[in-house]
Amino acid sequence: MKTNVFFKNKGPIKLEKIITVCSPISFPKNTSLNIFDIKDLISASDKDITFLNSSKYKELSINTKATACITTQKLQKFLPNDCKAIIVENLMLNLAKVTKLFYPDSQLDELDKTLIPSDKIKDKYSNVSFGQNVLIGENVVIGINSLVESNTIIEHNVTIGENCVIGSFVTLKNTIVEDNVCIQSGCKIGQMGFGFIPDEKKNYRIPHIGSVILRQGVELGVNCTIDRGSLSNTIIDENSFLDNQVHVAHNVKIGKNCMIAGQVGIAGSSTLGNNVVIGGQAGISGHLKIGNNVQIGGGSGVIKDVPDNSKIMGYPSINFRDFIRKMEL
Amino acid sequence: MKTNVFFKNKGPIKLEKIITVCSPISFPKNTSLNIFDIKDLISASDKDITFLNSSKYKELSINTKATACITTQKLQKFLPNDCKAIIVENLMLNLAKVTKLFYPDSQLDELDKTLIPSDKIKDKYSNVSFGQNVLIGENVVIGINSLVESNTIIEHNVTIGENCVIGSFVTLKNTIVEDNVCIQSGCKIGQMGFGFIPDEKKNYRIPHIGSVILRQGVELGVNCTIDRGSLSNTIIDENSFLDNQVHVAHNVKIGKNCMIAGQVGIAGSSTLGNNVVIGGQAGISGHLKIGNNVQIGGGSGVIKDVPDNSKIMGYPSINFRDFIRKMEL
Amino acid sequence: MKTNVFFKNKGPIKLEKIITVCSPISFPKNTSLNIFDIKDLISASDKDITFLNSSKYKELSINTKATACITTQKLQKFLPNDCKAIIVENLMLNLAKVTKLFYPDSQLDELDKTLIPSDKIKDKYSNVSFGQNVLIGENVVIGINSLVESNTIIEHNVTIGENCVIGSFVTLKNTIVEDNVCIQSGCKIGQMGFGFIPDEKKNYRIPHIGSVILRQGVELGVNCTIDRGSLSNTIIDENSFLDNQVHVAHNVKIGKNCMIAGQVGIAGSSTLGNNVVIGGQAGISGHLKIGNNVQIGGGSGVIKDVPDNSKIMGYPSINFRDFIRKMEL
């Protein structure tokens, strides 16, 4: 992720201050240096802090440029020698606290106080058609020939491309919409996702500093819900079409030319390849990798990674032929 | 379908012009005649064009009055001798292109520029109660004793009967609502359905020139979504009740006195008889025929036609007794 | 339930008048006495009428203080001697009619004519932040440091605690919201539930005189739907978090510290204990009791009571280990 246009970064913050919000088992000694941002292993520059939460990412971590890293005792060995390790037990909680330190406004959806009725700023958007009671925040960009239907809210810094159709009763925040995108009525896009560290007294919300990116030609049916990412972005790639009432959780990546039927749900951080077809009401568990050209039957429950070119169905989903065979028993 | 009140017909259009938007394998010679509309096999008059896409409809096609028909090489034999056949390979794509020629505004949901706040036209609706910020389009009819809650949008040419309750945040377009209907808040009704011809570069949207018809005494729970039909209508018949978050796709017909529980999804072009009861979260695949008095257990996935008076459950759904027996294994 | 703040009670009503709206098989003789309210077996005082619809509640009924009770021939024996029994055949229909007699406004959602734009009554809510076009009804209370995003509707007598976040396009009616609650955009809360007595000509709606209670620290994702109770309340207890598009039906009680993922549906009158975790798209049938610390896998269909500390999955749901074993067959 480049400079975050949606959330204000309070950095630079001294490493010693970062350590005070953590509950570290051990931490580096020279801590007076400035840390500018918190980023993932790849994006982090030598002025940033990062995190390592699984040995799955050891190839990335060994090459990270980050100057410091939040991780666990067990994973520390996968860091470069010159990367300062902050060793913690509860990685997610400490990561959330440090993220909140940099981005204090990212834990809840704040009220956008910059909203202005489109009637008052029509001149700024001379080639855009507006319905009534549309509310537009500061620094919103909308391309030519786009239309926005009545009662919709487009919050500060959102970008919308050319030839887009945005229905009524839509909320767009922390979102980048490319050209030729169609978002039907009632969609809620870019709000914080469902992520928190459970606590009997008061759950601790994970900050969400990511965005939603809808690439060229994407279509969303009515009443879809697309949460923004926590530390990465939620992305729907070119020419993918979603039907009504589809739920896409935080950090999900959907490839190109996908067809996703009504009421499908995709849980957090899962990745879909290109040309994936999903039947109505199917569910994809979190953190899965669905390959290219995969076909998933309606109502399926997918709980494992799926290789390219597979055709699956069932709950839990299995090879389509096996599903048909089982049915006949 | 009679004269379309929601979409402007650009007809008459010369047959030779219609042929130019198709990619025909063969087409009739005398093509200077005027074609007035595109309709299904039964509705078409001798001034209209129609289409035949399956041998299932051969009984209808042999009796069609249409002067021309888009079809395939294989199906051509089911047409009357005097019906001019336009033979194509990709029937759906050619049909979509011809439909768009007659109804250019039906491929996307256009901005309704006729919307006026109800405050300004209250006199026109003297026996109707309005909440605040209700937007009403041109030629909207609302019967006496009906009420419309705040922030709702009723687009041009929509008709609402007497004694109806329309909740807040509802969008009604291309819809006919009969008497005593209750539509709860957040419903989105009459938008284009999920239909397109996939194309790697840019999917081609199927025009939707149909409407939604909600007959007497229908009730829709909050946040339901009912898409309008593509070439026919989406219909919910008398006294059928739908719970919250139900999704009804384009061209679906639901009979009388049906009870459909929360989060059910009914895919495109399926037909339900009368007195059908569906438990929560069940899904009905597309193009199915569900008989009268059918009971479908919650969570079921229905992928085959269901005869009258059946009681089914399961994924995929089977006879209810067999489902219970399987459970006990 | 104490005095109902949301629905006007037309009581006292003479018992003889109550009997005239019933179709009783038998009824008490001295019927000139005044009845003040209709309540459940426990809440009813000696001036109220109650109802008994199952022998499950015989321990409660034998101790009820109610002066009269609607019940059936078979259940009459579980009433105290001095409780006047109105014996009917169709208990639900008679109960609905008597409830409507006391609360005539509870059968449909009426238009709230007291709504005023927040701009005009900001002084009343000096420590609350409002977006634009917020509509507030009579007697609404909102605690300090709470914020309400644009276009949201808060109907008469709703109470919201301190430090709450209410998103945009939310409808709140007949609802009590405690402190530190977060309701994301598009939620519809407190409308009448899906309850009616089927009738071929015109279904008879069951009055809904209950409320929704969201206790401290509750979070609801976008586009959730929470129906109010019919004769009891719908309750979500402290620190429970719901993801997007969750549907909670009338009379449901959800315990403390529950985590409920996206698109889950909970049918009417079911009860969840504390610390219940439910995966995405799972469904819970009506009238079930789910114990404390229960874990329910995504996509499950729960159709039986679940004891404390169980881990279940499947459709229908079974013990998690058995589910895994079956998968491997």
C-alpha cells in the first residue's frame, strides 16, 4: 500500500513509544529512532515497522526492508539480522494496538463531517448526473458520464471513474472505483470489517486501514456488502459481476471475469483467481485460495483451498462428479 | 406483455436494420417490412419479432403469430412456414442485441430525472400519507389509504394500490403494486436482474424490459430484493408473504398464499405454485417448476422440479422421509 | 414486560368485551371485571390476562397471578383454580385478536408522524454528533458522545445510550440501545416480525408489542435485520458482535460475548447462551435452546437444542468430530 489517502498517519512515532503500547517479552535496545508507518512485509520501507504472524511468510520476511517487526519467539528466526524484533505473545492484539497508534481513526467508522449536498457543488462535477439528496465528501473525484442516484453517500477522498452507475441508498467510503463500474442500490462499501480480539469485558476492534478497490467494469447487485481491508485492501478485479446480497469480507481478493450469484458469502482474506463462477448461496471460508477457472455449485460450503480448473459442489464441497455419485446413493 | 409502460419502444424498426445488429448465419430476403416490438412466442402479434431458444417450446412456436423469429438452425423446423427465420449461433447474444435495439434504456438502470419530493406534490395524492423526503417520479399512481415512509423512492410510472404500506429506504421501479400490499423497509424492487453474456473483455448485459408485479395482499420483509424480468415479468401472487432478506431473481413467478422464510433465494425464471412453504435460507435453482402445496425445509438446496404436494428437505433436497432416514444413519 | 413505552395500551377493557373478539368453546360467567393488559404467565399481575399454549409451561402457569387466561381444553388443568379460563380451539388466532384489542397499532408498522430533521432539534441533543438528513421522533433519548450518520431514522421513544455509533440508512423503531453500541449502515431494527396465521383469503398478522434490546457493547454489521418481539422482546446481550447481513427474528435472545459471522439467520423465539460462536451462513431453526460456549460451524443447519460446550457442524448439524468422520467416508 502506498500513502494512505483515507486514514491519517500519525507517524513518525518513536520506536520506544511503540513499545510502550505493546506487551513485549523482549524488545530491541536502541529505540529512539523514528518509525514512519506500519506496513506488510513487502510494502514496508526501511523506515517502517512490519509484522510476521506465520511461517508461511518466511520467504517474504527474510527479505523485508522493515526496520522493525512485531513477531513471536518462534518466528523471530525468519527475520533479517538487522531487523529489530519486538517479541510478543498475543501477536494480533499487539499488532492492533500499534496500528491504532499510527491510525487512531481506523478502529471505528467516524462521522464524515465534510459531506455536502451535491446540489451545492454541482459545478465541481459538471459532467456527472446526480439524483436528489446525494451527499459528497471532501476531495471526492467522479469521472465524466457517471451518474449517482438519489440519497447516496460518497465520503471524503473516494474516487469514482468514468461511465459509472451508482444506485440509490449506497454508502461508499474508503473506496476506489475505476471506470465502467455499476453499483446497484443499497450496497454498503468500505466500512470496517468484522475483526476483533475477543475479550469478556469488551472486545478489542482491529483497526481497518485498508480500502476497497473495484476495478474496471465490475458490477455489484443490490444490497451487497463489501468491507474494507484491515492491513491490505479488499479488491474485485476487472469485469467481475456480483449478484444481489453478496457479502465480501475484509481483505478478500476476487480475480477477473468472475460470476458470483446471489447471497454468496466470502469470508475474510480469501483469494479467488480469474474466471471463477460461484452459484447462489455458496460460502467460502476465510484465508482460502481458490484457483483460476474454478466452478463452485450453488449452496456449496468451501473449507479448503481449490486448485485451478476444478469443478466442485457440496457441503463441504467436493469434486463435482463425486457429489453427483454421492447423491445417487 | 401489453404495451410496456416502463420502457420506451423505439419501434417500428425495419427488419433489415434488425438483421444488421445480428450476426446471422442466414436471414430472410424481403426485409423492408416494419417490426413493431419484440415479444415472446405467445404475446407476439403479426407485426412483432419473437425468439425460440428450446425445443421445449415447439408447441408454442408452431402457433406463433410473429412475423419473424430469431432462432437456431436446429430449431427452425418448429416455426410456421410464413414466419421469417433469422438463424444465429449465439441466440442469447443476438436476442439481447435486438432487444436493446427496441429498448435502448433497458440494459442499465437509468437515473430517474422526474423525481420530485412528495412535499411538493402532496395535493396530487390527497388520501396518501407520506413520511419525509419521499421522492416520487412522473405518472406515479398511489391508491387511497396507502402510506409511504420516509426516504423512499418511487420511480416514474410505478402504480401502488389502496391500503398499502411502503416502508422507509425502499426503491420501487418498473413495478406494479396491487391493493393491501406491505413492503417493509430497505426493499429494492424492480432493478435489472443478474443476466449477461460473459465476455473476457466486457460482459454484455441482457436488457431487462419486464416489470415486477406484486399482487393483492403480498408482504415483503425488510431488505428483500426483487429483480424485474428480462423479457417476461417477475410476479408474486396474492397473499404470499416473504420474510426478511429474501432474494427473488428475474422472471420468477411465485403463486398464491406462499410463505417464504428469511434469507431464502430463488434463482432466475423458476416458478412456484400456490401454497408453497419454504423454510429459512433454502435456495431454489433457476428454471425450475415447484408445484402446488410443496413444503421445502429450511436450508434446502432444490435443484430439480418438484411435483405438487411434495415435502422435501436437504442439500440437494430429497423426500422429507428419506432425509430423516439418512440423518439417522 | 413493564409498561409498554412503544405501543399504546387501550386497557382497561372489560372481560366480556375480550370474550366477544374470541371464538370460545367456553368462558367464565362473571365477566364485567376490568382487564388492564395482556402479558405472559410470569409478568401478568392479578389485573391482567395471560395465555397458556403448551404443557411445557405448566410450572409457570400453575403460579400465574393473572386473573384470566386464554388456553385450550387440554391445558386448562394447569391453571390455578381462581384463574378464569377462556377455552378456545385456535389459540394463536384468539391470542392475536385479544392482543390487537389492547394494542391496535401493533399489527403493522405505522407511519411515525413525529419525525423531525435533527437540524431543527440539535439543541436538545447537545453532545451528540449528527450527519445530514437524520430524522428523530418524539421522546427519543440519545446519550452523550454518540454519533448518528446521515439519512438515518430514529423513531419515537427509542433510547440510545452513550458512546454509540449509528451508521447511515439505519431504521430504529421500538428499540432500546444501551451504551457503547455500534450499529453499522443499513441495519433495520425493531420492525414487526414474520408472524401470521395463514388464511387463504387474507393472512392474519400477529401483533408485535415487544421491543428490541441491544445491551452494552453490542455491534451489528451492515444490513443486519433484527425484528422486534411479538409478546416478549428480542434481546442481544452485552458485548456480542454480529457481522454483516445477519437476520435475527422476533423473540430471539442472544447471550453475552457471542460472535456471529456474516449471513447467519436465527429463526423466531430461539435462545442462545453466552460465548456462542457461529460461522458464516449458519441457520438456527425456531424455538431452540442453544447452550453456553457452543461453537457452530459455518453453513450449519441447527434443528435441535444444543447442550452447553458443544461443538457442532453440518446440515443438519451434528457433533463436530462426527462431521469430520463423515466427510472422510
